[in-house]
Amino acid sequence: MTQEQLQQKLTELRSLPGETEWVEFKSARNSFDFDDLGKYFSALGNEANLKNRECGWLVFGVNDEREIVGTNFKNNITHLHKLKHDVSQQTNNNITFTEIFELSLPEGRVILFQIPSAPLGMPITWKRIAYGRDGESLVPLNYTEQDLIRNQQLIDWSAKICEDASINDLDEKAIARARIEYKKKNTNLIHVIDSWDDITFLNKIKAAIQGKFTNAAILILGNTESTHFINPSVAKISWILKDDNNFELDYEHFEPPFILNTDECLLKIRNLKYRYLPDATLFPEEILTYEPWVIREALHNCIAHQDYKLNSRIAVIEKKDELIFNNAGSFIPQSVEAVITQDAPQKYYRNQLLVDLMVNVNMIDSIGSGIKRMFLKQKERFFPLPTYILDKPNEVTVKIYGKVLDENYTRVLSSNKSLDLNTVILLDAVQKKEVISKELHAFLKKKKLVEGRYPNIFISLGVAKFTDEKAKYIKNRAFDKKYYKDLVIEYLSKYGKATRKELNDLLVSKI
């Protein structure tokens, strides 16, 4: 918004009659309690939902009488906008301010916090509590109002019937592939499945409803020309290759049928061999840069959970040693941690019919544990865990790493494979230089997994604690890289050359 538009918005808000639950004015002349800020964020977002408003507003620099008094709160613009990130860390779904505006007036500086309305079916919580307004008071949202939000009807875009679509608008090869995958999921029905005609089969897998084809059917099984049925929604996956400077080197677009063309998209990814030393030995581990199941699951999750009403494409961005998957729409579960802990299907999905169809044709996990399995797969490889970036209201980004970030992290995991996933998630946060709470830091420190002064901590090389070989660890620590290097140089100086076997004979007995 321009300064003129902001001034008009402020005038509009100040002129609202009486008590308006989705707007709050605060003088905040010099400071404002961060916890109270979060509570107002929750309350105003929930009240905006209940009053059918697109957003709520928290205004600093205006007193209770709606007089402009000016505010010195967060005079540094960088610190002001950092509040977006700070607030997202304590809300469900990492919801945060839509925008934070500064308005300069003769009477003083005014800050307008634009707060998104709570999503359909999901009250906004602050530190796991949903807040609301009782007149001028800030209170926990009462159960009746919470139920009003939770029971709001979610319209399943994927279940919408494409009235004029016929079986000729579906791809024959896609239907054949769907039959193969459905048989894998239902081995006891193989002979029965073969007896079904195409319409019966498509009804069974929920691509059709009483013979009429849905938006979900067009996405997964439709031929490329059928996408006009879902206009203005976009059914497109874009693979983009970028260099170290974020410049595009290559790209390709993929359209339905996604049951076939997601494979084509994944084939564009350069999944080369990666070599690393998981436990500091001379013998490297050789694996693919990316675990195929993980990147397949990440892409299929984008398709299943995309908000197609936002008319946006899905992006797969390939950079050196990392893949970035991006889809439109908020992250409906409370948090990634909640998904991993719950390890069960969500109560509801944005695209329920599409999810059911993708489960039936073996594209996504049927028990809601796909995200947890992605984390476990990376843990088993001693690689960084996936990073979920949820700081934008209508965007989900997942980053998959194809290299070791911190050798200490890799060595700790390889030396103690029994570490539970929650502890590994904390270690992963430390290696990515994310700030964890003091309580979690104390937990890791007690296990001697981290060193350094909080918050500047790093993963400890306390591997011996896990292997119960403390004496051996202390003894071997003296033999550093220089020791082995000197042995090799001395051998070459004396004999001029060496084969791999001769070097093995020289060094292995000393490791």
C-alpha cells in the first residue's frame, strides 16, 4: 500500500462504530509485550473469521479514544519486520502477519499490522491456545466459537464434477497404469479388477462419481488437452534448474496425467552418486544424492495438497546439492512436528477426493505417515532432514538436501543409529544454525551432543559416549590426518609409487 492508501485505511478503521472485535488500537508509545502481541494476533485473526472479514488489524500509535499519538515501537525497520518470523514460531501452521505497514503522519508514526483471517476449519492459536475478544478484553476463545470455526464447511475443489468431460478426455496409458497400481494395493482383488470395465474401475478408485469425472480425475488421469475443464485453475509442474547464483539454466513444464508425468519430471533431476565418510574411515560410503522415495513423496504431496483455487503451478527447483519443492496453499496440519508425532492421517484434507484417488493408485501413503517416513529415510542416510518453510500464509516449501552439511552431525548419527527421531530433529536444527529453546538446548547438552555457549551452539564430537569405547576414542584421536598423510608421503618418497592395495596394507592395520 502507498502512504495515501494507508492513510485512507487508517481513517476507515478509526471511523468504525463502537466495539469492533477484529480491530484493536494501542498507544504502544515505546514498547509492547511480545506475548501480548501474539495473543492479539490470535484473537483478531479468529474474530475476523467469525465476522467474515478477510483480515484483522492491530494498530499501534493510536489510543483507546482513536487519537493518533505516535509510537516508537521497533523503530528499526529490520527489527519490525523480523516480527513476522518471530510470531510464526509460536502459532499453529506458522501463520503470521500478512503485512506490517508504517505510516508517517504529522501527529506521529503509526504501525498497522494486517492479520490474516483464521483459515476455514482452523482457529489460530498462540502457544497452543486460541484467543478471542470479549468486548475490550482479550480472552481464550470460548468453545462455542472454536466449534463454529472448526465446523466450517471446506469445499473440496478436487470433487467438483466436470460436467462435459467424458472418458475420451482421460489418457488410456494413465488408466492402464492406475489399474496396475491399484492391483498392488489390493492383491486379493486382482481377478475381480480385471473384470471391471473402465467406468466401473474409475468409480471404484474415486476418479469418477456415478460415472461423472472430477477435477481429481483430470489431474491424475486426464490427457493434456483436458486441462481446460479445470480453468482457471492451473495443472502444471515446472522443473527449473538453477546455478549457484540463482540464475535459470534450464526448465521444463509437465501437465496431466500426473500419474505418468511426475515420473518424467523426476527423471529430469540429476541424481548422481555421492561419496562421503560417515564415520571418518578411509572407505567412503557411496549412495545416490537423493533418496528416490523421498523426492517422489515430496512431489506427490505437492500435488495432493496444492490449493488449486489459487491458480498457481507447482515448482521443483534443482540447485547444487538441494531440491526445493513448492506448492500453493497453507500447511493444514498444526505443524510438521505435530504430523511426525501424530503419525496418523489428518482429520481432513484440502483435496479429500484427490487424496483418496492418489492413495488408491499408490501415489501417496495411505496412513498419513509420508512426512515422517521422509524424515526417517534421511536419518538412515545420515543426511540433513527435510526443511519445511512455512513463513508465507499461502505457500509451502520443502527443501531436500543432497549432501552432508555438518560432518559432526553425520558422525553422531552413524555412531548411534538408535537415536530417536525427535533428538535427531533437534540436532538437525543445530547443524542448520536454527535457534532452539533453552530447554531443548539443556536436553542436548545433558546428553553431551552439543557444545558452545547458548545460543551459539554446535554439535559435539562426543561419539564415544554412544559407542562405549571411550578409551579407544581417546587413543585414536591422536592419529589425525597429518599422521596418515606423513605415512603415505614417506612410502611414496621411498618407493616412488603405490597401488591402492599397497596403501591399504600400509594404513588399515593402523586404523
